[in-house]
Amino acid sequence: MRDERRRAVYFSLFIFSLLILTACTDYESMIVDDYGVWLAEQAKSSEFVKTVSSSSSSPKSSSSNIYSDSVYDFRDGNFYNIVKIGTQTWMAENLSFQTENSYCYDYRTDYCNKYGRLYTWAAAMDSVGSWGTGGENCGYALKCSPDYPVRGICPSGWHLPTKAEFDTLISSAGGQTKAFLRLKSTTGWNGPNGDGTDIYAFKALPSGYRGQMGEYSGLLNGAYFWSSTEESADDAIYIFLGNYAGDLKIKNQRKDYAFSVRCVKDKEYVDVVPTSSTTILSSSSLLKISSSSVIFFDSTKFKVGSFIDSRDGRTYKTIKIGSQNWMAENLNYTTTNSVCFNKDASNCTKYGRLYTWAAANGAKVCPNGWHLPSSTEWEILLAKIDSLFASGRSLLAVLSAGGMYDNGNFFGEGMGSGFWTSSLLDETNAYYMNFFDGEDDAYVDNINKKYGLSVRCIENVVETKSSSSSAIKSSSSSKTVISSSSSKVVESSSSNKVESSSSPKSSSSSKTTESSSSNKVESSSSPKSSSSSKTTESSSSNKVESSSSVMSSSSRDAKSTEEQSSSSLF
């Protein structure tokens, strides 16, 4: 009798084990099937885009890693990865544009950096009409009639998705049960069913929410995204992804809750100009942008990307304008004679570090493959952009980082910013690019080398050696040439030799040679030129023979050290 009972128990345990094994196998098969579906879709469609990151410790040059799947928000200089799912193009990151009634989870800026900001429905809809009229007067206890698509707080060309657009997303991702896994990030979620497969690179993160009383909840357990669809005067529709199996729902909630925002691309790109004298809140300062200073960017004329500085693992955003590839963030590499504004580490996070000219011009301050730009390279950028102060400030995401006097005191935060160049005026002073809020435009000026200013690095020009000669005499990819007012400037930052001659028909010409200890650039002036000037700048010897060709206008004339008071800088 006992043997029969024992056999019955063993048999029951065996059956139970088979059931558990079958369930696990089915779940694993669903994940494997998802991957198979993704591979099949990849093979069928060349339009599907997914960002692939490198784990290599060597720097990733943005010239070979230009993100075609990114959108640039000129309001604060943020870049967002994007992904196409079905017929829709979505942001693959949560929005982080700072505005009134938007919050960092638990008031922590590191959470904003990771999860984006949390917005009330009124903020997400841009109820004050700063960027468009579609969501005006939409907020808690206000019944409104949105004009779709509602741009809301999204960048130009993008809008806050409707409930129907979220329905389309879920359908494109395989329906509710499968989309639950496919749209979620592969890490960061609590629970056995928390992490997803993220096969569409949508990367929904468990960013939590802010409640009506200001309490925070749901971090690591849920993702909440506002739609632009109103339920009632008090409620609006949102999409929710949880950490339990199949927990994907479209629900309604009070409009005074704060949720994440994912923007979807307009079917037809229509830019909306901010209203006159709109205040833009950035993480560092208030920028006043009037309707006359709004710049419409042609995305075909610049490319955004990023690279990793292998020295400390920092990732820097980049933007390529013309033939120049610039860092779109201030350098934040710790070295001798560099400091955080007010000696506060949080300011290094916001603004990068401030460097003396000697530190900025050091051989190893910029990452490998990058260098401190000369005044001429800034001038080349100036020639590429109509107004460096307006469009250039936006494209380069210039922050009002202030600076440091030669006596160690700090100044100018919220008023302006200056960037060192590699170009010397004399033994005491060097040139810098000045972004001063009180000026109509940015310009190159000079200042004492002991001041502390910001640094933006520019990527070295990559040259290809000719099989017949080590000297490259003509190649659009191997040198940067800009012609202006019958003068020609040739620059190179590689170790190869570059030769060129200015136009023989020029009535006057200037000849500029810039080199580091290992670089050589040669140019010959026209035999028909009636006058010429020559400037040689070397970072190894700091020897300056003449500075007459560095500045080309009265606004860029050299000033004496005595004339440089606090009012002349920022």
C-alpha cells in the first residue's frame, strides 16, 4: 500500500515537472520566434533601422559612425535615437526637454539623464502654445479640442502621438501580447517578466511617474507614456507597460499626473515657429529666442553623431557642418590647470571643464584623432553659417558656461561662453571664440592665456596617401579649403604634406600655415598678387611671426590686455 502511494506521488511530481518544462519552453520559443520574426523583417525591409553600439575601448569616430537614425532638437542641443516600426518613425528615447511642469524622477538629474523628464499632460500638450497651437488651453479641468497632429512639447517635425497611433504601434509590434516584450528594454526592469526583447529598439524604460500630490512611484516597474487624446476635462489617455507577463494597456489618468513622452514623426514635415519672445528653459540657463532668430535647419547640410573618449569612457555628441566635424558638447577631460565653474563638480557635468590656454593647447587635452581648433577653423565655420551666434549657437548647443579670471575668480555664468583656439596673438594673449549674450553675433577676440575658458575639439582631417607621392596635391577629402574675398586658406591636421596655391587672379592674398610638431602644410601665394601676408603658428614652439592674417574684420581686431575688463568678456 505504501509503495503504491509512493509511486503515485512520484508520478504526480513527474507530471508537474513536465508541465513546468513545457511552459518555460513555450516562453523561450516565443522569444526565439520574436528574434526570427525580426531577422525576417530585416531581410525584407531595408527601411528598418536599429542603432548598434560598439563595446570597443578605442574611440568611435563619428565620421565612420554617423547616426542616420537620430533627430536633433535645436532648442537645447539634445540628440535622440529614432527607429522605424511599420509605417511609423518613433523616438527611441524619452523626451528630456526642460519646460514648466516637467520633472526629474525623485528630483534627481541622473534619472533625467537616463529616463528623460516626466510631464503633466498640459506640459506635454504645450498648453501655453510656445511651439504650436494644436494643444493650446489643454490641461487639467479644461475640456479642449486639440488640433491634430499636436506638436506639443516635441521637437519640430514631430508630435505627441494619439491613442490611434499607439494602437498602430502595438499592432505593428505583433499585438498586445507580443508587443509587451518587443517594445521593452532588455535590462532595467524588476520582476521575472520585467525585461523585454526590444527587437524593434524602441527601448521602453521603467521610468515611473509623478502623482498629483508630487509623489514619485513606479521606477523599475512601469513605463507610462502620454498620448494627445483627451478622455474628459480631468483625464487623458496614456499607454502603460508593466513588469508582469502581458501587462501592456491603454488607460486613462488624471491630467495632473506626470508621465514620460515619446514623440512620433510627422508624416509630412511641417516646422512650427515659436511665438515671438518665447522663453526656452535649458538645463543650464534661460535662453530668449525671438521669432526673428529662429533658424530652419536643412538636415542634409549637417550630420550628427557621437564618439567615445577612450581615456575616461565619456561619450561626446558631434555635429558635422560642411567638411568640419565638431564636438557638440564642451570637453570634460580632467587635466592640470583645468577646473569646474565655481569649483563645483556638478558644473563640470553641465558645462564641461574650464581650461587655461596652456592646458587647452596641450598635446593630449583633446581625444585621440581630435585637436583644439585654430582661429581660422572657427572662421571657416563662421563662413558656413549665416549667423554663428544664432544658428551656430543652436547647432553647437552652446551653453552660457561663464569663465575664470586669471586671479582664480569665476564670472559670466548665464551670460555667455568663450572657447579657446590654438592661435596665439603674442606671448601673453591668445585668440578665443566669444559668445556674449549682449552682442549681435559671435566673433573671434583675444584674451590673457591665464584665463579659464571652455574647449570644443574638432576632428582631424583624414588624408589618403597617393600611391605615387606622399604629398597630396588635390583631394576634397584630404584638406579643407575655403575661399573668401580673394584669399584662400588651407588647413591640415594629419602628418601628411598638403600643397596648394591661391588663385592667380587674386588682387591680394593671404597665406596661413598652421601646424603641430608633426604636421606640415605648404601653400604658395599667386605670382600676380599685389600684396600678401604670412602667419606661422606652431603648438610646439608657440612662435608667432605675424598676426595680421588671423583677424579679417574690425570686430575681430586685437585688443590690449588693459582693455579687457569684465564687460568685454561675456
